[in-house]
Amino acid sequence: MKCHKCGEKIEKELKKCPFCGADIKVVDDLDLPDLKDNKEVINLEDTDTNLSDNYFEVELKDKEEDENSDKYDVAEPYIDNSDIEDTDDMIDTKEFDLSLEKTKSINPLTDTIELKNISLIDDINKQIEEINEEAQDKTIEEPNRKIDSNEDKEKENDDADLTSLDSMKKRKKVLLLAGISSLILAIGMVIFIIVGGTNKDTIKGDYLIVLDEALTKYYETSEYEEIIRVLNTIKKDENKITSAQEKTKEYVLKWVDEYIDMDIKTLGDFEEVSTKYKSLINDLHINALIAYNNRVIKVFKDSDYDEIEDKMDKIYNDSSLYFVAMDYYNQNDYNRAYTTFGRIESSNLYYKKANDYKSKIINNIMKLIENDIAKIEEGIEILDNSEKLNRFTQVEQVLIDYNKIYSSIDLKNETSYQMLLQEYSDKVSEYAELISEKNDNSSMVDDEKEKDDISDDNNQDNKDNNSIDDDLNKKDDE
């Protein structure tokens, strides 16, 4: 609140103002009359208007009050009421239950112009507003004080509970459990890190067996993480590293042999397969490695990779003539295919495959011959020798014709062809002799039959002659 005399803010509990020494009187309520037409005349009591030396009509204070304050109370300014027509509207100051002691003191003015414009009513209204504001502040502060007091009580109760024996036991138990849990968690994390890191970079069992499985997996899926794990396991042992590299080279050579042995019939397919195997070997050399002790450890060492790469290049170069022959072979142009395969030298990586296809060409031709023979011999069992001889003669001619058609192959040098040709040549000779013998036998039988017929005729003649003689003799006897 504020002092009603000096206007300074003071504590509400004080009875005297520490600034001016005035008694503090609390004004609970002010009943003010309504103002009419703003023309009221206010007469103030206890003011001295006859002070000749007080131009501003300042109220003089007692000496006791002057000792504690250098403030001055300003008296009510003079109001001219000569212009007011109705004196009944004048408001007597007795209607205000308010003395100058209860009003806020007015600071001295330094300008007479301000003095004319100032009104005590304004000052009173201002004081009333301040009192109301203080009353509102008081009503707001009291609930807050109650809340604060309740919180303080709760805090005191909590402090009292914390100091109790049960509370201390509970807190010790909680702290103990928390400490044990934290310790177990920390130990578990350390074990997980150690074991997890070890399992990540190491393997169990024989590293070469694991490497076999890892290389097989890489061939099928192109994943090399297991190979790197093997390298991390053996990185400190030079002998194991060397063994692993030898095992890897062995596997890669198997892949190269598989690449050569694949039954690829077109140049386009060969290009696709070549790209696959080159990438497989190259990626293994580039990715399956680790860095250790300021050096790089590779599962497929550089020297082996260079050797395999040269072999792959030679395979690709040697394949050109081979696939030209394959094109002829796919077109069933056996003469050109056989001749082109024959041009592949023994130093060529496809030399063995070329010879295999030369044998395939001969086998295919022999199958064609056998099919033709089967058609010619169909139903030969019911034929007589003459007809069989005719069929066998046809087969022999087919064999001779095939040798002429595939002149580049020279079937007469092939054992299977020679045996087949010899077989049917013998059959032709056999049945030719049978037929010849039959013919000879038939002629002999005819000759004998003719002789028998002549003999029979002679005998018949003799019989006839004898009968004639007998008849003549009988006649002679008679």
C-alpha cells in the first residue's frame, strides 16, 4: 500500500509511515457522492486560506510531522463559483466522510497554470483506484500464500519421511538393486561386445573346410563375406594364409575348366558365359581381401590371378575358330565343320573339344547310314534269296554313296564304316553264290529228268516191240 500523506509505498502491517511518520489508517471503503454537471464547489476544512505569504495555499504542518518528512500537502485550489446559477447544487464538504488525513498528499506544483487545472476530486478518485487495486492484490496474494503454505507443509512432511528409518531402508534397498542391475547390465554389454566381435571376425572349425563352403557360396551367390571372415581368422598365420590361397586357386581352376567344357553351341552364348566367368574371378580378386599390419591379404593372390587371367584370354582367343566350326556343325554342314575342327591345333585349348566334335560328326553320319539301311531291310525276312540279294546290293551302294557325299571326312578310314561296308559286301556275295548254286542244281535236275524221260520212252518202245513180236509168234504158231 501507499502512505496517504507522502505517497510512498509501505508494508501493509506498518502503523506509521517510515518516510513521513504519519499514522497509517486503513480505509476500508469510501462513500462518495455523485458529481453533478462537473460544477460542484468543494470546500475543504482545516485549511488556512488567509496566509498572505503562502501563494500556493500550502497547508502548514506540525513540527512533529516536519521532522520526518520534507513533503508538503497542497491545499485545495481556489474554485470560482460565481458562474454557478443554482446554489442548491453545491455540494457540502460535510457529505464526504473523508478528511485530509485520509487523502493522498499532493506534491507541490511548480507552475501556477497547473494549479488552476488541478482538482482534489481527481486526486481522490486516483486514491480510490489505488486502494481498490491494493484490495485486489490482497485477495490474489492470500490464496497464493495458502498454496505456498500447503506446499511447505508437504515438503516438511516429505523431509520428515525421508529422515525416518523406514525411508532410509527403502532408499538403501532401491540404491542397492539399482547398483546390482547396472553392474549386471554393464557386464552383459561387455560380454556381448567381446563375444559378438569375436563371432563376427572369426570362424569355428577347420578354416579350409569353411573356405570350401565359402567359395562354393560365392560361386552361387557372389557373396564373399564368409571368405573375409576366414581371412580375419588366419591373418596372423602365414602358413594358413598360403594354404587358403592355394585352395582358392584350385577352386578357380575348376571354374576355368568348367568354362571350357561347357557345351556352348553359339558365339552369342559363349560371349555371355565369358563375361560371367571373368566377372566372377575378377570380383573375387578385388573384394575378398582384408588389411592387416600395414599390408593387404588376399584370398586370391595377385600372381595366381594374373596366371588365370592370361589363361582366360587365351581361351577367348582360341575360341574364334572353334565357334566357326560350331556354326557349320549346327547347320549340318558336316564336311566344312569336320574340316574346320581339323584346323584347330593341339596347342589350342579347344583342341580336345574339336576332336570330340569330329567324332560326333562321324557318329551322326553313321546314324544316317544305319537309318537308311533299316528302311531298305524292312520286311526282308519274307523275301526269297534273289530278292534279298537285291536288297543287300542296295545297301552296299548306299554305303559307297555316303563315302562320296562326305568326301572331306573320308569314311573309308573309319572302322565302323569299314565294318558295315564289309558286312553287306559279304551278304551280297553270299546270296549271289546261293542263287548261282541253285541255278546249277536246277539245270542238273533238268538234264537228269530229260535222260529219264528218254529212257522211259525207249523202254516203252521195247515193250511195244516185244508185244508185236509176241503177236507175230502167236500168229506163226497158229
